[in-house]
Amino acid sequence: MAGPDLMTLTNSYVAVWNEPDAGRRAAAVRALWSDDAVHVLQPPQEIRQAAAGLGFDRLVLEARGHEALELRVTRAYEEFVAPGTFAFRARGDADRLHDLVKFRWEMVPSGAVGGVAAVGLEILLLGADGRIVSDFQFIEG
């Protein structure tokens, strides 16, 4: 299977969420994800509990295609990174099994002051060209 090595892939993935330039961010989305890729997010526990209180037993959020993926990444950037509050980084624990890649990322305070604010698990399904076809994100804490 063709595609980037694990370090390149995970660093590129995390970099797109930290990218301040909208044009570069859009180009990175197109380079990382296939045209009809899907990003599926299991929201944090408190959001799932609030949804359950409203009668939703299963809450999953999806962004499909480059336009939706760009919006998803941009909104996360605007909320967490742009204010100078946080940055994302890979944990360095990536593993690959055929066309599946898993790794954890951390959201840390900008300037490396303070502890880890959030941790997530990514499970990526790669296409024959090495781009992401499916991206499953679990917010672990």
C-alpha cells in the first residue's frame, strides 16, 4: 500500500488543525483526505449525556467531502488555536495495520504552559493513494 510513513502522516494530520493560513489549511485538507472522505466524531461524554437527556441515544457527528472537512477543521482552529489558547500535537504512538492507522493526539496549552487539556484517538482508513478515506475521531478526555 502506497502512502506516507506514519510520522509524516500523523504530523501532517495534526498540523492542519494548527494551520493559521486558510489557503494552506484548505490545500492540506485536499492533500490529506480523499475527495469524498468522511470525518466521524464521537463527541465528548458531556455532549453525549446532554443529547441522551434530550432523547438521543446515539450521537455521532459527520463531515463528508472537502468543503465540510475544511469547515470542520477551520471551526476547531478558530475555537481552540486561533485565540492562542491551545495547540494540537501527536503523541507519537501511531500504529498501522494494512490500510488502517491509529494514533492519539493531545490538545495542550499554547506555549507549553500547563498540562494536557484533551486527548483524542484517531482511526484512519487510507485509500490506495495514501489519502484518508474515513477518519474516526474519539475524544477520550
